[in-house]
Amino acid sequence: MRADKPFRKSLVCAAVLFILLVSIVAVTDAKGLSNATIVFSVLCGLIVLVTGIWSHFSKKTWSWGRFAATVVGFFLAYLLAIFIMIGVSILSGRL
């Protein structure tokens, strides 16, 4: 049994994440808001696609909590990858 409207549910969860991230950037750093909006919109779009495809082909029913956890999990994995790349650049002397 597949999830009912998986892309719509993943879009709603990613939109909430996007609004949260942009509001945090707007409060803390108004100068970088336009750059952050572009980066976060592309990132959330990719997360929507991956989560929607995954839930569409999944045999199990997905709840709203699982959609939210998957969207947040992909975002945290992205942050971890960025931090690892920055750390490697610092250790290798490129940054």
C-alpha cells in the first residue's frame, strides 16, 4: 500500500522546513537572505523529489510523521556532508 499523495505530503513538509529556515536567516542575517533563499529552495526541491519518489515506491504506508522525519533527516544529512567537506578543506589547507 503506497502513501496517499506522496509528493504533496513531502512538499508540505519541505515547505514548512523552508519557511523555518528562511525566517531564521531573515532574523539573524538580512544581507544573506536572497542567497539563502535560492540555496534553500533548491535544496528543499531536491528533498521533495527524493522523498516523494521513495514514498511512492515504498510498500508501506507513510504517515505524516514519517514524511516529516524523512525531510528533516535528508536536510541533516546535507548539513553533515557540508560540514565534512569544510573540515576536509580546512585539514588539507585549501581553506
